[in-house]
Amino acid sequence: MATKEKNFWILLVFLLSGLVVGGLLGILAEGINWLWWLTYGQSFGITSPVTLDLSVLKITFSFMIKINIASILGMAISILIYRKI
């Protein structure tokens, strides 16, 4: 009998898409006065880029994450959708 297995990778894709869509909605909500609370959040990561110079190849590393209330709500909604599937 075939069972429906939920895959970890599908959950990860749902979470990342919820994070991105929620973050975009949070950025769009910045201009609306009554949705200011969606933009409240925190940024963390490497603020100044780290450069690796190998004389033939120059690589610059930088990593920044900005999490706001809208991205958290997007992740929560994506988990609810994942559970319904």
C-alpha cells in the first residue's frame, strides 16, 4: 500500500519561498503607515565583504540576512500549506 511521504527538501523549499515572499511583502509594506509593524526586524551577517585575492582570481564573500515580521509570517503560512498537502 502506497503511503504519502513528506520530503524534507520540499519543506525546505516551502520555508525558503515563504521567507522570500514574506520579505518582499515586508519591503512593500514600508510605505504604508498602518503596516509598519510588518517591517520590524533584524539584520545580521558579514557587513564588510571579505576578499580572497589569488592574483589570477579575486573572490569576494559577503552574507547578510534580514528577517522581519512579514518573513516570519510567510514561513508560518508555508508550513501550514505544507501540512495541508
